[in-house]
Amino acid sequence: MATFDERWSALDELGAGLARYEPTQELRAYTPTWRERIGGWLMGDGGGQPKRDLVAGLVGSTGLPNTARSDTAGLSLADILPVIGGTLGANDALREGDDPRAAANAVTAMAPLAAPLVRGVIAAAPKTTAAVAGALGATMTPADAGTRLTREQRQQIEVERQRLEAQRQAAEAEARMRAQTDMERQRAEAEFQRQRAVQDAELQRQMEAQRQRDAEAAAARARDAEARMPFRERYPNLASALPFAGAAAAFAVPAAVKAGKTIYNNRAIGRWNAAVDQAAEALPGASKPAARGIAAEMRAFDELGPPPGAKPGWGVMGASAALPAEASLIPQEYDALMLPAGDPNREAARATLTDPVELAKRAATGLLAGVPLAKLGSEFPMGWMERPAPIARTKGLIEAADAYVAQRTRPTVKRKAKPKTKPEPKPDAPTEE
């Protein structure tokens, strides 16, 4: 059964043939000639141009299917053979309406030696050739313009023409319908693709929004779960290191305080050394007042003495000794402050922090480890960074300044005082009597 595309192609070919039809052309209805039947049988299902050329050489190009009438020139092997060539030529001439040539070919086929004589007789008597052609039993369908068509034959040709015209119009209508259907189908397909693209975009947006909501919900759940985790679960490594950190702090805090005080004392001693160096350079050749000022400044440094010791006080020692106990309580303090209300871990932490017995046990355990470590840190040697006070240089500079002042001072010589004489009284002025 032919497919739709094959039927459509046949209609297209029919429409193209009808479009080339002109009213002045002759309309012929015929059956295939013997030459065409032989050529069609030899061609079979086709075989390309080589097979077509071979068949054309055997029976002539007019015997090939779908061959235009302009390709009928040339002789074939069948035309060379007297009997076969004459028979096929007579059949071709009858189909074309050329009675004289048909009769000549028929006689040639029956009597090859009398071919020139028969052709002359046929040329003089056309009616005789028609009778001979009729005697051969050939089938002929002449053109409507021929004089041998009957009225019924002309009516049949007209009916056939009308049928072909109706087929052409139907083919054109179907072609228009198909084109319109294709356009509508294309528009529908385009609209479907557009709607599908919109739906896909909306679906993609919804999926992206859902993924974002899921991610936010997962992050919120993770934050909530993390907020509800106790200290030892949230920071397991830090919780394990807290006892060691408390012990290290008990040792390090006193040592750090001692180091800080040592650095501060070194600064004061540095200023003292700078003042002694400056006084030692200025004393030679100084004036007596300047020497006295140098001596006074050095006495002030000597009376002030060296800075106090760098050993940490009792407050630092006590706080450092309590650091191990405090480090052991950090997980409970965190849980009591950070966990949400009603959490069992929070309630347990508060119970621990408000239990005097538990606190006393932890304090005792922490002090047993913290006190020795704090004492060890406070006695950590800092001699490698301590600077000595210039006490000896200061005393020596005081003595040198005093000697310099004494050397510049002249001894005082006491002079005898002159005896005081009473002033003579002035004579009284003479009085007038």
C-alpha cells in the first residue's frame, strides 16, 4: 500500500503535468506499445543509467519508461532486424496516427525484400494502408483533430479531459489544504514550544526556589542543632585540652607577671644608668653650682634605691592557683549560659555550678595542681633579662661631686675688726647775748 508521501508525490507530478497542458495540444488515450512493454520488462525495478543505456540500445529509447518524446532519435538493435524492427515500427506508427508509415512497416515485417515496392504503393493509396493496418489488428487512438474519430470517441476524450481537469483542481485544493495545514501545524508547534519553554522556565525557577528553601531550612536546622549541642560535644578537642590549659596557665601567669615587672624595672634602671652616664660626663669642668646639682641628683637616685622585686604578689598567685579549677568548670559555665532554656544539659550544668560539694571538690582538686605550678612560675629565673642598678657608680659620683665642690671652694680668712672711735662732739655754735 502506497504511503501518504508517495500519493502526495504522485499528485504533485499530476499537477505539474496538468499545469503544462495547453488547450492546443492533442489529447491522446493509448495503451503501451510493444516496444514500451519490452523496454519496461527489461528495465524491471530500475538499475541506473548503465542499464537504461543497454535497454535503449536493444529496443530503442522509445521503449524506456518515463522517457520524453524528444529522446526517440536513433536506431536500436531491434530496428536493424527486418521482421522485429518492422513490427515494432508499425506498432509505434499506429500509436502516433501515422497510417502510411504503419502500413509500410507492417509489409516490411512480412516481406523484407519487397519493402521499396510496398512503400511506393502505400504512398499512392493511403486507404489501402489503413486497411492493411486494420488487418494486422493494431490498436490506434488518433487525435481529436483526426477525421477518423467518431462522435462517441470525441465525447470519451472530452470526459477524460474533464476528469483530468477535476483531478488537477483536486490536487491543487489538496496542496493548498496541505500547505495551510502545515502552516497551522507549524504555528501550533511554535506555540507549544513557547508554552513549553515558559513552563520549563517556571519549573526551573520553582525548583531553584525550592532548593534555596531546602538549603536555608537545612542551615537553620544545623544552626539549631549546633546551638543545642553542649560544650563537650561542640568542642571535643578543646574540652579535652582544658585541664592541660588550666595547668599551663597556673604556671604561665606568674611567670608572665614576673617578666612584665622585670621589663618595667629594667626601664627604670635604664633611665638611672643614663643619668649616671650623663653626670659623669658633665662633672669634669663643671661649675660649682653644676657640681652641686649633680651631687643632689645622684643622692636622690641613691635614696630611691633599686626598683622593687619582680616577684608576683599574693593576688596573682591565688588567681593563678585557681586556674585549673576554673578550667574544669568552663564546659558547665558554657552550657549554663549558651544552651536554650529547658535543655537538659543546661539544667545539669546549673546544678553542678550551684552544688557547694561539687564546687569544693573541684576547687580542692584544682588547688592541689595550681598552687605548686603558680609557685614554680613565680620563681622562674629572670636573671637573663634583669639589669643591675648602678648603685656603686652613683655613690662614687656623689663623692666625686662633693670633692669637686670642696676643691673649688676657697677657705675663709677672718680679719680683725677695727676699734670703733667715738665721734668728737661738734662745738656748739656761739650764742648771741
